[in-house]
Amino acid sequence: MRAMIIVSIDRSNGTINGYTVKGHAGYRPPGEDIMCAAVSMLAQTTLLGLARFIRKGLAYDIDDSGTLSCKLPDELSKKEQLQAQAILETMVMGLKNLQVNYKGYVRVFRRRWTS
């Protein structure tokens, strides 16, 4: 089985609440893997954008295995929610584009949560 990057997008009622990125693409040897670099830059730039506009409560973690997870706070102002969704949906578009153009190296999953 080939290595693959798995991206989970957490949604509730159509709104993205967070995301997790884990795994390795295996597209090229370590240090030369453009897929790992592309996904990492999308995920980390998204985190930087969110941290710029969400002042309190943004939860994130990057562990020793390279897994990046990010969760929005439960309470956001309308402005923060709009900014966060624009940033997150842009990340999803980029990841889905990679998924289409580099089949078998990255998978984007939507996890739905309902109350």
C-alpha cells in the first residue's frame, strides 16, 4: 500500500470547525516530496491566517509525527466567522485540487457533526 496524506475537514451545518492533516505522500524521497510540501504549506498558511484574525480560543497542535490539527473556538464574532470560513474554504479548494491532480497521494475527507 502506498503512503498517503489524509486530510479530515470537520463540518457542522455546512460550517468548517477544524481540520487535521496527517501522513506522508510518498511521492518522492524525503526532502524532495513536493506533495508533502504543498499540503504542509496549505495547512500551515491556513493556520497562520486563522491566528491572524481569531484572537482568542483557536486550538492547534503539531505533534512529533507531523500531524497538524486545528479547531476553531465555539464562539466567534460574525466577522471572525466570515474571515475563518473564507480562509478554510480556500484551503479546502487547494487540497481538493491537489487530490484531483495527484491521485493517490492526498485524500480530503469531510467529517460531519450534527447536534
